[in-house]
Amino acid sequence: MLPRGLRQLSGLRRGTSSLGIRPPYLPRPSQSRGLAGTLPELTKDRYPHVKRGDYATLDGNHLKFFTGLLGENRVLTDPSECEGYNVDWIKNVRGYSQCVLKPKTTEEVSKILSFCNEHRIAVCPQGGNTGLVGGSVPVFDEVVLSTALMNEIISTDDTSGVLVCQAGCILETLDSHLAPHGLMMPLDLGAKGSCHIGGNVATNAGGLRLLRYGNLQGSVLGLEAVKANGEVLDCLSTLKKDNTGYHLKHLFIGSEGTLGVVTKVAIQCPPKPKSVNLAFLGLNSFDNVLKVVKKAKHELGEILSSCEMMDALTMDLVVSHLKLKCPLIEYPFYMLIETQGSNQNHDEEKIDRFLEVAMEEKLVLDGTATNEVSKMKNIWDIRERITEALNHDGYVFKYDISLPIENFYSLVPAMAERLGSDAKRVCGYGHLGDGNLHLNITVKEFTQDVLKKIEPFVYEFTSKLRGSISAEHGIGFRKPKYMHYSKSPASIQLMKQLKALMDPRNILNPYKVLP
Amino acid sequence: MLPRGLRQLSGLRRGTSSLGIRPPYLPRPSQSRGLAGTLPELTKDRYPHVKRGDYATLDGNHLKFFTGLLGENRVLTDPSECEGYNVDWIKNVRGYSQCVLKPKTTEEVSKILSFCNEHRIAVCPQGGNTGLVGGSVPVFDEVVLSTALMNEIISTDDTSGVLVCQAGCILETLDSHLAPHGLMMPLDLGAKGSCHIGGNVATNAGGLRLLRYGNLQGSVLGLEAVKANGEVLDCLSTLKKDNTGYHLKHLFIGSEGTLGVVTKVAIQCPPKPKSVNLAFLGLNSFDNVLKVVKKAKHELGEILSSCEMMDALTMDLVVSHLKLKCPLIEYPFYMLIETQGSNQNHDEEKIDRFLEVAMEEKLVLDGTATNEVSKMKNIWDIRERITEALNHDGYVFKYDISLPIENFYSLVPAMAERLGSDAKRVCGYGHLGDGNLHLNITVKEFTQDVLKKIEPFVYEFTSKLRGSISAEHGIGFRKPKYMHYSKSPASIQLMKQLKALMDPRNILNPYKVLP
């Protein structure tokens, strides 16, 4: 007789499917941004120790230059129009910029930066504004340089799989564009409906399938960037191999707009899979979660495309606030395991065998597996809408940590115990396959007292385990003073030297990244 | 009835196999270096336009410091002992260093560089000395800093697949070390028996399986490097995701020892495949080669691990000089297609189906496919010993070019026509799946006249097609003055600024990389 869970597996499995169609995602965060709701305190007031730099204050002559260059429609100065560019979408930080610039071309970006550099006007480059560490909005009155109108797809090469596009293209739009070419974007994240590829590159975004398709440092073949002084740097190689001198593109991948503004990207896109399978599993201990991830890597090998986990309190968030339905009864832990491959029969055989053994060995207590698009979408929705659900739970303290996989979850109970009734909720989920935990703590409202209980404890804990205090979200505005928990003094010193070399007047995204 | 070629496919296919054992490789180049043979002219004489920099000349006090630090056994000064470190293994360039240093630890490297920087002694860092552009040997009398004794494997994590080791570990040794852990190195190249992982990282080596396992920029998780001034930079993260500030490791990946000396590496190692299959195919046109590579990418998908090609004149090299046996009759083009996967039955089904269709469509005229270790080794030997065979053919002009795949082979007939009887042989082979052509021209002996016919023509041709003048070999000593064919003036300027920042006294690997 089959174990209990397998019956359910069989029940849900293998409906009518449209192979090759990937699960749809979260509505664009912009659709649910709801700026009409409560605005966060201004950053300058919440973080009074951060002082405005000695930058020019925007005047009529500056605006005249900008409108002369871009026309009036692409220079926003109306405070209500600027508001959305001043607040991050998790309503954590808020600047008061009075000017948003919307260039369409590299040449316009170059002229803007050249002018700002000359007049020492601080600039905050902004993509889709989906960042989670306050890196994409102004701290004070920096001019916002939005890539929203830089959304041209320049070329798509079916043979080599190389896509070249402007920085402001939305990730999901690019993925949809690639589908008829039999290709897909090598990265995927919950914010795909809003985030810009330029922002992804500038922040070295990771996401849901890094496990399979690698990081942007590997898949970005080339890029074009504009330096602080307006000089255009053409590193837009479309070749897989190009060892001619220093690999300058890496200065811009992950430096969060502080060393230059990425204007174009050439990216290696993998073939769109012909077969996608998704399993959602219930487990009773983190020990078993660990055993299952090891088994998945071993048994599913080259087709394993995602390996995510969430705990019971995280599941409760999406069920309570978004009324999503959990396909299983309550378990302490849930896992989501996806395969992408080129042969449906082969892939099914692999995943069936993997699940059978995992259930026989009682590692997995219950589960559901499917290749039906609508059912896969429902399961992915649970995972991808966690951030949205968190916003309904109260003020959110967000941490994005890399830890050795054995200690992946240890921070969550440690933090819950430390905070006790000070926290409304302490929950953990994330990219288990890459050792990347998202720890979230919700409270009724922000207080310095709770913040002091959380930080620097969370960073000390991570540092002791040789983890990273920011796995994929970056440093942004929120974390510069904690960078030393992950980086040596010599490294930080060299970063400062690079900043001084690339942006000697410090106009690009000031108050961010560097301590 | 089966087409002719398929019978042969069936004949050779599927003997007794030891799954999971990867093909062995080329004997270490050092074993066939044969320095007893003709030595090349000294670089200073062959390239008289390159002038020695204003560096200190080694004196007794310097040597006293070095022997005090390392002991006499690890400071080589005997000219015959130094000779092997002065000549590259293809006997193309030759320095006259009178001192080879063999540190064992990062601290020793740090003290050496600190001393050399203070006394302005030029230093040539050297790994396995298997480079092909003269980057790894001195040009004049630079002190050689050899990583040969820095060969400790520091840790191997079975769960995460992360290997941490010193820079002087030999690639093949690391791969053998990983096998019992169920892991493999993510890169593989002909020189694996000699090359050091530190040199691989410093030159951003590509190799035979980049197609599948990606580049070092993606798979190197962290590294430790010593700056020119002796400062140790600890970027030795072992985490897959770590977005805490600028990604400094990339300054050292591919900068060929000019910005610092890599001393330790942390590298993400993929699971060793449970199933390996290899096909060797004969084709009658490059058009068909192109069709087959597209089909292989499509049909073999996630298990395609290598896609190489060679032309008839290349095959003749290994048959004539090394007496290797070609498994097929003569065709204008040969292809080598390898799969690595986790399920032998699935992989065989995929490759069989792919080959059947390719032969039915007359794209492939004949072929042999096998998973037997000894037969795979014989086939790989043909591909991997080409460089060795070339050395028997005369003086070799080597070019390592990236080209858009449609134009991958066009340079070979163009060059053959241009050189006519001036060349003994003009042949092309390489990493087709990555668009990386190795063009080799042999002549009886080096003459400036032939060189002038080849260069800059070869670079102009490549540049017009927006290719790269060095796909994976790097710039080294041979190509700085041609870098502008692949890089913009603004990029070269920024490279020079980075060099000035990192190595202001220009002691690290001078005369290399930068124009």
C-alpha cells in the first residue's frame, strides 16, 4: 500500500498540462503599492545621525538644463508625482526629492551625469524601485534618475541565446519577449513584474533559480554603464568568452549604482524548459528539510531548478492576510521543489522516484506534485507573495542572510526567543538550495527599542557562523554600518578607494553601500 | 534499414562501462616540455622595442632577505634550475630571471611582495606555466614568484560542494581529490595535469565544459589575494550569495597577476555526473556543423556538457605527429559532443534520438558514440593533444578568438588564402558551443615577414565581426598592443587607473596585459 502522502501526490499529479509554460507571478508591486496609505517617516527624521552632504540644492538653472535636455514631460517636479519615487515599496524609507528625470537614451544619461557632476548635484539612480534595503530611493533631496523609459529591447539572438536591452526593461517583460524564441531569463524573483534588469544587475539580484541558472556575475556577458563624470563605458560584449583585459563589467554588478549607472545589458539566456514539475511538501523537522535538499540535489541533478522552504508562521501569513489556500494540512516546515528539463517523461520519472523514496523514508510526511500550469501558479503564489503578506502584518524588519546550510534555520528560533512578546511574528523562509534565509520580524509599529534588540544581534549571530549579512538584497541605505560583519577592513578600504576613483565627487547614490 | 553511420554508432556503442569515471587527460606538459631541445630566442632580443623598466637589479641584500624568509631550498638562483621558469611551454618567449621564489604560505607571499614593492623589484607570478600568451614567464629579469608549493587543500564541503584550497593546487589533483566526494571541478582544460587553480583564476580560464558549468566569474565564490604592497585581501567567502559591498574578487579573476597574487580560492563544484556519453562525428560542411550544434543544444538540453569541433588539417596533426588513430575516415569537419547527467538510461535515450535524427537528416555522415571509459579517453586524447601535436609541426602562431557562431570558421579559409605557401598549415578547432575558435598557423621557423602578414589582419578580421581577440588565453605579453581591437579607449583608460590604484609602483607582472 502506498504511504498516505503519496496518494495525495497521485491525486494531484499530471493533469492536462501545457508544457513549457512557466508559472505566472505576483502582480506588479506598483499595483499594490498603495501610497495613499500611511507614508513612512522621512528618512532624515528617522535616521537623524545621517547628515546631508555638501551638495548643491536644486535651482531654476538646474531645472532649465534638465527640461532643455529631456523636455518638460520627462522632468517631474510636482511633489505628488515625485512621491512614488521617494518611498520604497515596503514603506521603510522616504526621501524628499523634488526632481525625477526620465532619460530615454545613454546619451541623455551621460549629459545628466556630466552636468550633475560639474554642479555637484547628488543623484539617486532608480530602476523598478523594488529594492528592500532602501538603496533605490533618495535619502534627502537627491535627483532621481529613473530608467523607466529606457525600455528598448535591442536584439535577441536565437542561436547564441544572447539578449541585449536597455536597463529599464522589466524582468517579466523580457521573459515574455523571450518565450517565442524558446529562451528564458536566467533569473526570476517575486518582483519580476516591476523590477528593471538594470536594477537587477546593479544589485546582483539572486532570486528563485540561482541554484540552477547561476548568478548574474556568470550570465551577464556585457554591459554599458555611464560613469559619474558622464563618460560612457562600453563593455557590451555579447561573447561568452572575452579575456581581453580587466573585466570591468564586474565593477557595476552589485555596486548598487554607486560606481556608475548601468544603461544597457547583454545577458546569456538559457533555453526555455520543455518540461516543468513542481512539488510542495510538508515536513516535521528542519533536520528532515536538510536531508530532503541533499537528496533532491543528488537525485534530481541537472533538472533541479528551485529548492525553497518556509516555516509554519510564514505559511500562516499568506493564508491569513491574502486568503491563499495551503494545499496541505499544517506542518512545521514546507518545501517547494521545482524541476525544469527537456524531456517530460524523463523528468517525471526522476521526480517520482525522488518523492517516493523521500516519503518511504518518512522524510516527507505529505506532499503534492503537479505539472499543471494553474496548480503550479497557485503553489508559486504562496511562495512569491510572502513579502506582500508581510506588509499586511505590521512594520517589518527584514533580514536577508546567507548561512552554511546546516545552520540555515538556527537564527529563527534564536531571534524568536530573544524578542519574546516584543515581536508579533518571527518567521523564516527562503532559497534553501543556495543557503539564503529571509528572516522577517513583524511588530505593530517601528520602535528603536525593538530595533536595538534585533541589531546588531542578527549580524553578530550571522558573522559568528561566517555567513553574509546580505545574501542578495545588497547593502543599500540600511546596512552600511554593518558591512564589517561580512567584510574585512582591507576590503572596505579598497572599496572606498574604488569609489574615490570612479566617483571622486561622490554624486552617485550617496549615503549608500559604503560605511 | 539504418543509415550507414548508425551501424558504426551501434557497433561501438555501450560497451562495459564504469559510469562516473571521467576521461583521463594529456600527460602533464612538464613531462613533455623538453627544455633540452631548442630554446627560443630571449624575449628582449626578439622584441627589442620592449624596454626594461626602471626596476632594481637583484643584489646580494635582496637574496639575503629572500633566503632569510624562505630558506635556501626555496630560493632558486642556479641558472639551470631557473631555466624552466623562464620559458613558456610552447617555447614562444623567454626571460632571464635569476631568482625563483617558492613561498608556501600567504604570509610569505605578503612579505615577498611588501619587500619587492619597497625596493621596486619586478615580480612575475607563476602558476603551472601553461599559459599561451607569454603571461606567466618573465620578460626580462623579473623575480619569479612560483605558487608550486602552495598546494594545500584546505576544506571540502560535501553538502554545499565548496572546495577551498591554496592557489598552487594542480587542477587535475583537485578533480581527483573531489571524486570520492561525488564532486568535480567546474572547469577542465588540456593542461589540467600542470595548470594551477590560482593561474586558472588569474587568467579566467575557460576550457572544455564552460558551455555546461559556466565561467569562473560565476563559480569562484571567493578568493584571497595579496596586493602589490603586501596587503592581504580576504575575499574568501564560501557562500553562494553574498551582496555585501563591491565584489572585489573580480578584480583578480582574469587580470593575469597584474593587480595582485591570488593565494587561495573557494570554488563551487558541481556534482560528478553518474552518466557520461561521448559522440565523435564526421561532417562534410561547416553549415552542417552549425546545424548540429543548434540541434544538440535543443535536444540534449541540460545534459550537453561539451561541444567541440576540429577541421581535417587539425586531425591530420595528431594523426601524423602523435600517431593517434582517428576513429572515422576523413571528413572536412569533426565534432565531439559529450553529455553528463544523472541517469544513464535517460541520457542514452536523449543522445541516441539526437544522433538518429542528425544522421537521418544527413547532417552527420558518420559517427561513433560510446560510454566506455577507454574509448572516451581515446577520443578526448585526439582533441586534447592538439596543442602538443602543433609543437611538433614547427613554429606556431596561436590565436584564440571569439566569434559569432555563424562566422566561427570564416577566419580559417581567409587566413589560409592570405598566407598561401608562406604557411605550413592553417588549421582551426575549438569550443564551438561557446563560439571560441583556436586558429593555429605553423611555419618552419618564426619570421617577422610572416608575422606581419598575420597580424594585425587576424585582429582586424575579428574586430570587424565584433569578436574578441582573446577568448580565453588572455592578453599576457603577446597581445597588449592589440587590445584596442576588442576594448574601447575609455575601458583601457579605466584599466590603467585600476592598475595605478592597485599597484602604483608597477611591480606586478610588468610588460603584460596593459598597452
